Amino acid sequence: MDLQQIDQFAKSIIVEAGRRIREAFSYNLIIETKSSANDLVTNIDRETELFFIEKIRSFDPTHKILGEEGMGEKVESLEGVVWIIDPIDGTMNFVKQHRHFMISIGIFVNGVGKLGYIFDVMREDLFYAIAGQGAWYNDSPLRKLQSVKMEESVIGINAHWVAPNRHIHHEKVIEMVRKVRGTRSYGSAAMEIAFVVSGKLDAYVSMRLSPWDIAGGTIIAKEVGAITTNLHGEAFDFLHQDTFIIANPSIHKELLENYIVPYE
């Protein structure tokens, strides 16, 4: 399998999809809700996923496609070549702000992440990695993450988790907020992962993410030394939803042991 050929193809269709999305702002969006009023999908999400499916099938019809909007086939295993795609990660930002949303793609071969991409559509910035060959931000190599102390860290976490909730001990989160240098919430998992792998954030935490939210980012993370697990410290299951953390390796264990503590 020629990963370089797939990489060049993936980059070309990501850039083209980004152009199509930017042009979509010139006509009316059709906005619908999915699981809740905060879980949005638009006609552009679906059109973009279909665009990727058509391009990938023409490139190699044996490749499987797992997409957020379910426009491809049902994928029940990661055998063979599997593209895991989020056509617009951060749909609320897309609808309300017209910025701060990403295309996220991870390409797996027999269950192993090989190629990862996060594309900031409006800035036209591409974060990407080839397994074992490093990671890049546009044409600049991304460096391995440098050690950081907890009190010097900036953590990506939704402010909702400092209030009483059924997922994690909020008192511990309050302790973390008081200890670290700052917290941020950007409304796009892929964007926050991109910030961790490039050192703009030191960790990002979520209570529930799907494979397409993080597939591309976890491949990039490995190349810069970031650790990605669920909140029990276990590997993420790329066929199901799970909790998720990506962190600088110097604070990953401390975060899970002392601050981001799930209810059993």
C-alpha cells in the first residue's frame, strides 16, 4: 500500500472540500437538529460527506468509509482500509460564527491509524501526520511536545463540568481550574486536539466523543508524543462513543488521577 499516494489524494480532496464549504456561505443553509437542540446538522455537512464518499470510492472502491452523517456503508470492523470522516466538526460554530470548525479525517489500515488530518476550513490551515514519519502544520514540522507543569498548563474543557453532573466529580474539576494557568472551550473537538498537538493547549477533555471527532487527531497526537485515552486511561474504541482525553505526557496521569475523575 502506497501511503504517500493516499496522503496526496487525501490532501487534495480535503482542500477541495474546504473550498466548497466556504462557497456554501453564499446560499441558504438548511439547519436541522439530531439528538438535541444543541446537536445540529446542515445540508452542507451531508453534501460534504457525500463529496468525500464519491471521491474515495472513485479512488479505491475497496476502502470503507465511516462518516458522522451516516452517508456511507455501515462499518462494523476496522479491517482493511477505513476512512473515518467528520465533514464539519463544530457545526454550531459553522452555523453561528462561520469559523472555528474543522474537517477531520483519520485513515486506518487493519485497525492501525496511518494518516491523520485536521483542516481549519476558514483559515485554510492543515494539521496532518503520517504514522512513523512525523506531523506537520501546513509545511512546517510539528515538534515533540515539551514537558509542562500542571500550574503552567492551559486545559481545554467545557465549563459545564465544573457544575454538578453525572459524569465526573465536579469538585475535582474546580480544583484543577484553580490550579492551572487557564481553561478554554472552542466548540470543536478536532480544533482543540489540533491546539494540543501544536502546543497551544496542554490537554483537552470530553465526556463523550465519537470516532469521527478524534480519528485524525489521535494519529497526529502520536507523532508529537501526546497521549490519547478515555477517562479510565484505556485506548479509545474507534467503533463506538467514549470519553476522551488528549494530553501532554507530563500531565496526562496527574489529570486522570487527581482532577478528571469519572463516577464509577
